[in-house]
Amino acid sequence: QQPVQSPQAVILREGEDAVINCSSSKALYSVHWYRQKHGEAPVFLMILLKGGEQKGHDKISASFNEKKQQSSLYLTASQLSYSGTYFCGTAQKTSYDKVIFGPGTSLSVIP
Amino acid sequence: DGGITQSPKYLFRKEGQNVTLSCEQNLNHDAMYWYRQDPGQGLRLIYYSQIVNDFQKGDIAEGYSVSREKKESFPLTVTSAQKNPTAFYLCASSIDLRGTEYGYTFGSGTRLTVV
């Protein structure tokens, strides 16, 4: 079951913040977040394994609400380099050996 | 440097032909995966393998086949039975079945076009 991502696309000015949401109708084992630049391979950002877990590096962080089967990715003080498509990937508790990816959120940061 | 190598980068296939996409990793990862990416649809799982000589179908396996004869190699064959093969194909690997801690490492992809 593919997770749902919102918004589909967002345009930010440098320095602004953004939140990308990911939700599933199934009980989740883990949530992955990746960023993909146009024509390149997706790059792993972080994985959340426990409900209530929050992780982050630099100005990008994420949270995982296990009860609601939702995760959010937070980008603060956005930089031009943050532009790309962000994918969440979810592994369900009943089939945690494979990750199903959402449709992606296109993020464009402009000067 | 360790990583995943996919080849070729671009591939053109004639109607009715089988083609094979190469995926090699030197990360000593156990699990390997093939995803297909179409515009606006994200990544869809074709096949995955957890150990040598064993693999499982993903959500869109019809028209594709794989083999895992060596730990480091996981080639994907797009057969003539795949009616709409034009897409960007991504190979990935992870240290364990669950992709925990380090997530998936992706190759740079193969863009397949039917001519």
C-alpha cells in the first residue's frame, strides 16, 4: 500500500521553512526519507524506527507518529541545495523486508 | 569507494526484444532491490533479494525477471512481455533486510527507452 505524501509540490524562498507529510493506512515498522535531484539517484536522509522518534541532521529533521501512522519531514532555513524531490518510504509491520515509496514531493528553493 | 554501479546509463530497446540491466555492488550488502520510476509515480518495487539464489516479486514483477547468483550482482531482464518498459530503473541495496540505520543505497539508474 503506497504511502500518501503532501504537499505534491512546494516553492520556497531561501531561508523559509517547509514541512512534508507522509501517511499510511497500514501499521508501520519504519519510515525512510530520501531526496532525489533531477536525473540522479535518491540519497538516504534518515530512517525512523520507533513511534515518537525524532531525528535530524543539520537543518533537516523528521518525526514519526506510530499511532497515526504518519511521519513529517521538517526543513528549516531552506537553502538552494535543498531543492529536489523528497520521497518517504514505509515498511509495514507485516512485511518489513521491503520499502514502499510514496509519489514524492517536489521542493524548489528560489533566491 | 564502495557503491552500486548500474549499466548502461541509457538503453534503447526495440519492440519484442529482451534487455538486461546490470547492477553490481561492492558494499557487501545482503539485500538488493529493483525499482521502476515513472514521472509522478514515485518508485515502484519490481523484485528484491535477501540472499543468493533467492528473490521475491514486488508489486510490478510481471514482464521482468531477475537472478542472484552472486552476492554482489542482481541483474534485471526486461522481457518482451513487459508492455510499457520505458522508464528509469533504479537498483538499491541495504545492509540487512530491513534497511535499518543506513537505509538503502541507490545506483545512478538506467534510463530505458523503447524505440
